[in-house]
Amino acid sequence: MTDAPDIVMYSSGWCGYCARARALLESKGVSFREIKVDEDMTERQAMVSRSGGRRTVPQIFIGDRHVGGFDDLYALDKAGELDTLLSGA
């Protein structure tokens, strides 16, 4: 059995898409680390670098995989791929 991957979501204080992504991840019962980029410019720069230049939030990473934003996360869920990715299988 594979360990569950580390999940990181870069977000900002008021962001509707961040709230939706948070709710979807919480509904899956997984723990994740949320990094507020509007509170720390160093973290914002890390997000931009790690995401290949994307500056919008949320930016979601599951393990080493850059999922993208909420729409990408939602599409994975609708395609039935998110649960597998979250389980680390």
C-alpha cells in the first residue's frame, strides 16, 4: 500500500475558487497544507516558480504533481481520477 501523498494548496484570503477547492478536498477526507500567498511574498514566488509561472490561486499540488487550479481539480474528480491520485496508488 502506498502512503497518501502530500497535498499543498496555495491560496489567498478571499478567493471563491480557493474556497471551492478547500471544500472539495475536505469532502474527500484528506489532510492538506494551505499556504496563503497574500500573507507571504516569498511563498507567492515559490508558488509561481513551482507552478511553471502561474500567478493565480489556487494552485494545487498532490505529491509531485501540479494539478492546477480548482477547475482542474474538479475535472479530475468528475473523471474519477482524483480519488486514485489522493490515495497515492
